[in-house]
Amino acid sequence: MREVILAGRPNSGKSTLFNRLATANQKVGNYAGCTVEKKTATVKGAMGESFELTDLPGLYSLQPNSLDEEVALRHLEANKDKSRIVLVLDGNNLEQELVLPILLKKRGYHLAIAVNMMDEVRANKRILNLSGMTDLAGVPFFPVAARTGEGVEALKKFLIKDGAPQASSSSATDRSSVELHREARAEAKQINQLNKGGENPLFRRDTRLDDVLLHPALGPVLFLCAMFVLFQSIFAWAAPLSDLIEGGLGWLQDLVRAMVTNELLASL
């Protein structure tokens, strides 16, 4: 049976969307060789068409920092050429969340984007140009609000009609992860400029920091400077404080000896 994989960051509403799409026939188990939970379900259409839906553990990036992320990336890689990946994004934070789908697309994965929490996006008076983002990114974008069920049926119909993905080649096989990440952030910023409501100031700050700290020439220099300051603070700047503590302990020791008249106790 054809598989559709739900992926995304923790707290993106991915599991809520899974429950909306898979109203029945849910199965819960573990991935082979570990205790990470695996949730699957069979989703059926009105005409009897069906596909297997898999809810992956939360995924922040392509560099795993936990067992859950390792398991998620392993499953994605194993099904790269035969499964459609629905990446669930938080519509309130698209500037940062667009980086992961861009990286996956560069590596040849077959994507569809579910932009979740659209009810909150409207409440925040933001307007998302999803058709423009679809054209610019080359990946279909679907507006959903998993909490209320908005847009879920349209996404389900697309997945029901969607055939098996065609094999595609990766354009990122010989590129460094730092270079790809920098390109992805630049593309994410460009795509997000299609939307109205302003760019997240925290994202602007993070982008400026990345441009400096990940710079191929300036980055290593800043790292060496930081290490120098760290060692100086430990071995040089801490010496006066260490001497002060040592002097205080010596004074306290002399005070106790003066107060204790018993020679045996004073020698302890």
C-alpha cells in the first residue's frame, strides 16, 4: 500500500492533523530496535482508494540531536523514492519553519506542505500567499487548521488522488551542510516576503547572527576568540577570586585556632 509520511517539528500540530486524517484504523507500535513510538493508520477515500499514513517523531533539522530525530530521518531516507512527505509547518513562524522543507526538497524528497494553525494566522492579521509560495518553492502548500478541521478534507483529497512519486535526483549531494543551510535560509526569507504581516523580528536577528557566526572566514576567528576568552576567564581572571577565597579560609582557620584552647582540637 502507498505510504504518506507526516513530518514536522514538535508542537506544529502534526499529531492533531494525523488524528484528523486518520479517524479510524490507527495502530501504535515501536520502531524496530528501539522504544520510539510509531503511529500508523489506513486512510480511505470515498471511492475506496486508500493509503497508509505514518506519523513520524518530531524533527527539527537534518542533523539529529535525539533518538527520535534519528529514527525519523532513517524512516525518511528509507522511503525517499516511494513515499509522499507531508511536512506540517506552524503558520505563525514560517520564516524559520520553511528552512527544513527547502533542505528536504534540495535532497530530492517528494513534499507537500500543510501550513497549520491558519485560524491563529488570521487572528494575528497575517495574510499568507500560499499559491505564490507554491509557485516559488515548487511544492504544493495547503492551508489547514488541524484543531478545527479546516482544510483537512482538501489535503486528504489531494493525497488520495496523488499517485506514487516519480524518482528524482538530489541537487545537494556534494554540498556542505553549512552551505546548504545558508542557501535554505536565504530562500526561506525570499519565499516569506510573499506574505503580508511583517517578518518575525526574532528570525531577522537569528539570520544576522548566522550570517556572521557561520561565515567561512569570520566564523573560525570568532570561535578562537571565544575559546581564548573562556580559558582566560578560567586560568587568569579567576586567580584573584581564588586568592581571596584561599585568604578567607586561612583567616577563618586562624580565628578558630585562637578560640580553641585545647591543643588536640586546635590541630585538627
